[in-house]
Amino acid sequence: LVEGADATMIDLDFGTFPYVTSSNASVGGVCTGLGVPPTRIKEIVGIVKSYCTRVGEGPFPTELHGEDAAELRKRGGEYGTTTGRPRRCGWVDVPQVRYASMINGFTSINLTKLDVLTGYPVVKIATKYVSNGREISHMPASLGEFSTVQVEWEEMPGWTQDISKVRAFNDLPANAKAYVLRLEELIGTRIRWVGVGMGREDMIDRGP
């Protein structure tokens, strides 16, 4: 079992250069960093938050600002583990997750921090990128284009029930289930696990 660090969007080769880390944070780092042969990698689980965060500079199409960002940051405890630096926060970005899935070859997804969205009357999903008035189906190849893309939003009704004790997917509030299933549909990769709290056991396993 190998746990990756950082995220695909700050991967040295596939991230938003120059706003990247100094190594391969994508699945390729397993091979280059540890010497594991690619043929030995049988399953790749993408860890995806129910919303989006970023530390430091770089393009962030779904970023929230002001009080909205502060509220989501507070709810999710979004501060750097080592530095304590506040993370930038925004709604989930499906084009980015699909790109990460393509680069890494996700076989399934662990969707974390669904509980953080509890209490929002509406939850939003960025479904598409638009550049110069036209939808683009690819990840922008330049920072110039990426920094100016607009997003198309899909809004879904939120939920107010405490989900931190839920351990079966069907026991989630209907709107929370609908949000997970819609993300799964848009991303095109099965969401097997759903995180509903901070604890190690605060997890729903939907099965293979």
C-alpha cells in the first residue's frame, strides 16, 4: 500500500507549472520514487475532497472568496498541516478530477469530507470549462488560458442532517446520496468510499 502526497494538480510534470511541487505527486511517483514496477500496481484509488482546495498560488477556477471561502475553510479545517497556512477553498471541480483520473488511471475514488458540506442549502458542482465563450473538453495547456476559464455550474439541494455516524450509503440523506451519485456520473469513475468525518472509521464503503 502506497500513499501519495500532495495532488496531481501540483505534480512537477502534469500540474500547473510553475505552481507545482518538486516531485511527481501523481501515480508515476510510485515507480520513480520507490522503484515499484508499473506492472505491480493493480489498483489506484483517487482521494478526492467533496469540495476543492489549493495551497499557494496558481489557477483555481472554482475558488470562493471572502466570507464564503472563510466559512468553508473553517468547516473543513483547511489549514496547512506543517505551516498552518490557510488553504484556498472552492466548490468541487469535475474537469480537474477527470483530468486527475485520466493521468492516474483511477480504478475507484474515495470521496472525503462529505460531512463538511452539511448545512449548505445549495451545493455547487463545476461541470465544464468555458474559454472565449466555447466549451473546452481538455485541461488548458497554458496558464494564460487556465487563469481565464469560466465554469458552468450545476446546483443541487443540500442537506441538514448529521451524517457523521452514517456507515451505509443508503442511510445518507437523499440529497447527500444524490450529490455523490451525480459526481460519480460526471467523473466517470466509481466512488467506492465516502468520508463522513475526521476519524479513521468515519467512512462508508459501498463495496466493489
